Amino acid sequence: MNTKIETISDRFPLGRRSSLAITQINLRDALAVWRRTVEVHLRLWKMNLIAPAIEPVFSVLAFGWGLGALVAGKVSGISYLSFVGAGILGLTVLMRAMFETTYAAYFRMVYQSTYDAILATPVGAESLAFAEILWAITHAALDTLIILIVLVVFGAATSPWAALASIPLLAGSVFIAGLSLGFTAHIHDIDAFNIYMAAFFTVMLICGAWFPVDVLPVWLRWIAYAIPLTESIDLTRALLTGRFLSRHAYEAAYLVISAVVASEWAMRSLRRRMVS
């Protein structure tokens, strides 16, 4: 019996097909590639669990209690422990998604030739890129769960809305995963990641993780808010503390749009690198 494997593009009639790479995703193929990565991860789950379980504990102790003891008043209307707790959660989760689509993806693409093997099957480049982004946010979601538990134990998460804190973090993870995978598809020397890492960790200093963005000069404040990671951390902090502002609606829209654009760029970039 013949079966037809549909892609999203099959829903568009001939002559009217969208030029967007996202419409070329075959969900069945993408999930198959994602499951393969999950199975590989499960073989090493004990080692991969150490960092997200230990690092946030010491980060909360160092910044929330250590540095927080030097902060006499509240920061943006909340304790510094709650303020920096959102920053620790955001930075850790976003870094996880970033590393999965930089060094890890580069090794699969270049040194292990995993991408070549996958693309030798009917799997398309767009489905492969989507699977890589999906795995990055899956790993980020696991870290979110672990770190949220740590923040609740230490009293940094004070609102019932904290249960939804993973939503802006996963949206931010889609953005940084797409951006990172697109960058990875364009480099031919692993040392080029030094530039990307320097840029990433530099902008993370002004994204509102350690101090309010509002204390920055106006020109630098605009730069900070132009970085979608700032919106991801700010929305996460709002959910952890239950303090919502009108600007959060705009931040959510900007974050979603940025995530879609970054993912589209990643899919196009990977196709050019591996197929064209």
C-alpha cells in the first residue's frame, strides 16, 4: 500500500506555494530526527543532569544571598533574590539552547557527519533544522523544570504564575537556538565561535538579568530592549513574581516574532550549507 508523507508545503496549491522555509518542514521527519537526539541524550542523562542541578544552587547562594545581602532595599519593587532568580533561570536556560545549536550542532554537522547521514535519507534540510531547534528547546525545558524547583525552594519564585515561567523562556530559547544554528551553518572554523560567544555573553550583561534595564542610559536601554533575550527574562520575572506591566504585552509579541524570524533564517542557512 502506498503512503504519502506530507509536508506543510503540500497544503499550498501549485503556483501559490510559500517561499518560507518553515512551510517545507515535514513534521514526521523532524520528530524522527528529534527522537534520535533524545535517545542519544538518554544514554548520558546522568552526566547532563549534574550542571543544571548544581549550578543554579550556587548561583542563588552567591548572587541571591551573597550579593543580595549588600542590597538594602528592593529592586524594581521585589527582593533582589527574586529579581536575580529570574536572571539566573533565564541565563542558564538560554545558554543551554545556545550551546546545543553551536558547538553540539557543529560537531554533528562537521566532525560526526550526522547531518550528512540524515540528509542522505528523505529528510529535508528544513526538517533537520527544525528538529535541532526542537531538541534545543526540549533540553532547555528540562533545565527550566529543575531550576524552577530550586528557585521555589529558596523562595525566589513567589507567585502561582511561576508555573508558566517556562513559556517566555522557551520562546527565547527558540530565538537563540535559531540564531545560533544559523550562525553555525555559516562558519567553517570552530574557532569562529569565540566571536559569537563573546557577543552572546557581552549582551547578556545588559539584558536585565543582574540589574534593571531602566538604570542604563537611554541609548543603551534601547539596545538592551532590542535584544529579544531581554524580553524573555523580563517576562519570566513577571511570572515568577506576579508583577505584570503593560509593556509585557508588547514584549511578548516582539519575542514571538523574533523567534519565528530566527528560525526561518536557521532553516534557510542550513539548506544553503548542506544542500546548495
